[in-house]
Amino acid sequence: MNAEEKLNEYKQRHKEWRDISVTQLSNANNILITLSTGLLALGLTPKTLPNSNFSCAEKISFILLSISICYGLAILFVRLYDFRISRHLALCRQRFYNKYNDKKGLLPDSYLGNVNCCDRINTFLQILFCKIDFINKDDIETQPFKDIKKRFNALRREADILGRTTWIWTKYQVFFFLLSALIYFINQIIKL
């Protein structure tokens, strides 16, 4: 097997594992949202609501479950927009290559820097409430390369932040779910 075949094999492996990873992340998020919602609904059944004598631990558990659900829903939106922007970036690369046939150099693919909590929240709010600055075919035809490159990097940064946010918020979602379950079960044991 020559070097090019080996490189193609590694690329194929990476693609397969990336697809498996994305699928498993979706499954985990869906299961956690379902379990959190189910446990919250179970804890707040009509039989327990008229009494409303929840212990402090049960109230904390319900709040933590609600936070876990909110993270799960936020992850759904973050992933949808991450995929949408990433798909658009791939289309831009294709259109740019078709137009210039590599004469102007490739669109950038370099490291985009660190991401902090403010970046995650700001990008999340932007995707929800602001229009995304997509690059259409006419823009590639008419705008200077420098402007296209700047807009392209801005979209890349958004997609990068959204991708990182997905993984970090999934950890938070799991943490709040497990903490809620732990508090709830300890409280039930103490009641016995």
C-alpha cells in the first residue's frame, strides 16, 4: 500500500469515526432530555402537586433537572446551526474552487484561537436572534477576495464555537442530570 492510499484510508477512518461520534452525541442528548423530562414529570405528578410538600432536596433536584433540560434544548439548537454553517462553509469552498480553480489560493483553514464562556453565549444568542452572514455565489463573483476571506473566517469561527459549545454543554447537561439524581436518591434514602 503506497502513501497516498494509506492517507486516503486514514481520511476514510476519520470520516467514519466522526459520523459515529456525531450520532452518539445526538443519541446521548436525546436520552438525557427524555430522562430529565420524564423524571421531572414523575416528580410533579398531579398526586403530589396538591400537597406541595416538597422537601428542599426535592426542589433542588427539580431545579437541576430543569437546568439539564435547558442545556439539552440549547444543544439541539447549537448543533443544528453548527451543521448548517459547516455545510455552507463546504459549499463556499466548492464554489470558490470552481470559480478560481486555486489561482487565488485556498480559503483559510487555520486555527481560530481559544473560545471562552462569553464567546459561547454570544454566538448562541447571535444564531437565535441575528441573521447569519452567509456568502452566496454572487458574493464570490463580485466581492474582493479579502472581504470574502474575512466573512468566511467569521463563519468558520462561529461554526468552531458552536462545535465546542456542543461538547462543553453536553458535559454540563450530564453533570446537572447526575447531580439531580444523586440528590433525589439520597433524599429518598433519608426519608426511609
